[in-house]
Amino acid sequence: MTLSEKRTYLLEVQKRYRKGDRDLKHRILDEFCAVCHYNRKYAIQLLGRRLKKNKKKPGSKGQRYKVEIISNHRAMKLLQE
């Protein structure tokens, strides 16, 4: 099972786990550990916490200068030539 498959499976199981009572949580936890091959304590941590949203990739800062400034800079270069 790949990491992305485990993540999607975790999201689906997490919904059931949070709504369940104690007996249901026990069964869900056993199933989740068997499918993903996780340690029981680690699986409890995963199912109990909220997952973080994907962060932006480093280096993708967006637009640095406005278009007007860039066009003015290009015009200045053309005048200098």
C-alpha cells in the first residue's frame, strides 16, 4: 500500500472512528492496524488527530513585482539603448 493510498484510507477510517463508541473504535483500530501494518499506539495517534493541510512547496512565493513595475522597467531599458 502506497503512502497516498494509506492517507486516503486514513481519512475514510478517521470519520468512522470519531463517530464510533468504544467497542466500534476497538474494531476499527484492529482493522486499521491489520490493513496498514501500523503499530497500535501509532494508529491511535493517527486516528485521533486532525491532519494538516498540504503546505505550499518551498520556493513558490508568487508574484514578486506588479506588472506595472515590470513594464516600466522594460521601458527604461529600451530608452537606455
